[in-house]
Amino acid sequence: MMNTLRLWWHRLVDPIDPPLMLILIMLIALSAGMMGSASPERMGAQMVNVLVALAIMRIVAQIPPQRLMHLAVPVYLLGIALLIGVALFGDISKGARRWLNLGVMRIQPSELMKIAMPLLLAWFFQRHETMLRLRDYGVAALLLLVPVALIARQPDLGTAVLVLAAGFYVIFLAGLSWKILGGMAVAAMAAAPLAWSLMHDYQRNRILTLIDPEKDPLGKGFHIIQSTIAIGSGGILGKGWGQGTQAQLDFLPERHTDFIFAVYSEEFGLIGNVVLLFLLSLLIGRGLMIAANGATMFARLLAGALTMIFFTYAFVNMGMVSGILPVVGVPLPFISYGGTALVTLSLAVGILMSIHKNRMLVQK
């Protein structure tokens, strides 16, 4: 009996990386505490989301990187097909066409591309590892821009930015020259007027609101003004759990999702923010350590890109809530309410655990 229990326990924890799991548990515990303050009626639903996400993470952690590499092209092509399906037949909600109705359920294919994009590009560079040429980087950029364009067209600027970042990190980590990066930066600045003309009205308004939120304090600037008030009023120690006036008196919009960082800052202040940043830094640091020890170029590029996605989520969310970036609807990783983003991020953690578990299999 004891041997059977040990065997089941070994199978349960074998693919789990203890440091990564510990960091994840602390972030989820922090999220539960914030949900109890910002939106207690959603606590039960969020716990279900957490259980589903952890189950998916556990399953993915058992899949060897070699098998993930074989799935790269099919998953990418499926994602592109679903994005085209959204463009042709997708449901329209709040002026955007982002969801595809499959009859029994609705899916948001753009979320799939956050994982499919780095998966494909890591596979692509693995295949060309022996002789990488400038042309290969151009092909990788084209593979990246196709889904980004389809997602931006929906329009969904937040997800488009995240998918673009995920792909860019792979291309950068594959050895893209700094000279080329500098040229791309100059080209981007030169193309800014064209990009402005191609933006939707609501996207232009977000940028204008970022520059001067006081121009429309009760309208488009209301979100940023209230969130910065909440962050500033927290001070050093914060007002205490459940005592934040901006959140509890309903001044903060979307306080359980995109703006949960403002609720957290008001209640726990600068000290709480330092703790949160420390946990996120540990998560990113552990991911980069796993990437550095990857057995193949595919594993290293994929782990590095997925880890930097955690950074991008956190940076964009905190930046938009603090008023230094436009509001683009990006959640705070593992803290904000929601099932889709939590599952996507947990899937990424599962892949990191798989890469860590199999880090020596090819080198031996």
C-alpha cells in the first residue's frame, strides 16, 4: 500500500519544479486575497479558474519538449485558421470581432497565438540552427506579422502587442543583430505618422488620454485619473485590506481585472508593491534560469520567450494603470480575475517545467 502511494505521489510531483511552483502558489494566494477585497462575489469562479489552470499546467509539464516541437506547425496553422474564421464569421461584441462561436462554446483564438507564436519560431530557428542567415530572420518576422495583423484588425491591440512581443523575444534571443534592431527602431519612428492614420478612433483617444487625462476627467480620462489617485493614496504602508476608498466606493473601473494593481497599491502601499515586484522578479528569474539550462536551442528560445511574456504582462499592466502607457486591456499575471489569461500563463509555466525536467536528456 505504501509503495503504491509513493508511486502515485512520485507521478504527481515528478514534472513539478518546486521553486517555480512555490512562486506560483504565492502569487495565486495574493490573487485570492485581492479578489476577496476587490470582488468577493467572484471568488468562487476564480478558484475554479485556478484549479483548471493548474490541471492544464500539470498535464503540459509532462509533455517532452521534443513532442512540443512536433506540435509547433500544426498549432500555428490551427491558430491562423481560427483567426481567419474570426475575421469572417466571428461574433461582434462592444464593436470588436474577437470571438468564434463553435456551437457548444465560444473561443478567443488570439489567446492561442500567445503560445503558438513562440512555439513556431523556436521550432523554425532550431531547424536553421547550423546556419542562420538574415533571410531566416525575415521569414520569422513574416510568420510573426501575419497573426499580429489579424489580431490587430479585430481590433484587439492588447493581445496583438503580447503576441508581437512573444515572437520578437524569440527572434531577438536567436541572435538578431543590434544594428538591425537599431534600424528597426528608426523605421518604427519614421512610420509613426502612418501608424497613427491607420489607428481606430478609440486607439487614438487612448493615446491622447494618456498624454492629458484631465482633458476629459469624467469621460475618457476617468479610468487613469482614478487609478493614479488610488496608487498615490496608498502611500508607504497602504490603507489596509478592504479599506481602499477608490475601490470600495466604486471609483475604480474593472477593479477585479485590468485595474486590480490600483486596488492592491491603495490597500498595501509601496511595501506591498515591493513584495509583488519581488515575487514577479523571482518568477522571471527562475524562468530565465530554466531557459539558460535548456537542452536544445528550441528549448532555450521557447523558455526565454515565455518567461519574458510574464515580464511584458506585468510591465504593460502596471504601466497602463500608473498612467505611463495607454490602456490596452492587459491583465496582471496570476493576479487579475479571469480564466483565459490564467490558463494561457499556466500553460506557459507547464512548458517551463517540461523544459526543466528534460534539460539533460539530449546532452547526455
